[in-house]
Amino acid sequence: PIFMTFRNPDYVKYAEACGAKGFRVDKIEDFDGVFTQAIKMNQPVLIDVPVDGDVYAPYRMEHI
């Protein structure tokens, strides 16, 4: 198969285990507020934004 499915770790916990702050954004309308908060923290921050695994970037097969 060309595309594979992976089970991702809890990136918020991973960030915290590394000494950073972690956020998870499940709704796009929440991203701006989390991003603004992250910038103001002036420290390492990880923002986990899960995406639908069934949505693929458009591509053309002209060169294949």
C-alpha cells in the first residue's frame, strides 16, 4: 500500500516530558487563540493539530 495508518503518541505529554508546553487543537477555530498563547509564552511549545488521515494533498501523475 502507498498510504499507511499510524497511531500517534500523545504529543502534549511528549512535549511536557521534554520540558516544553504542549497544546492540542481539535477545532480549527481554536488554533488562533492557542497560537497566540504559545507565542506569548516565549518558551518551547508544541501544538498538536490532528488531521484527517483520509485527506490527501492534490498531486498530478504527469511525470510517472
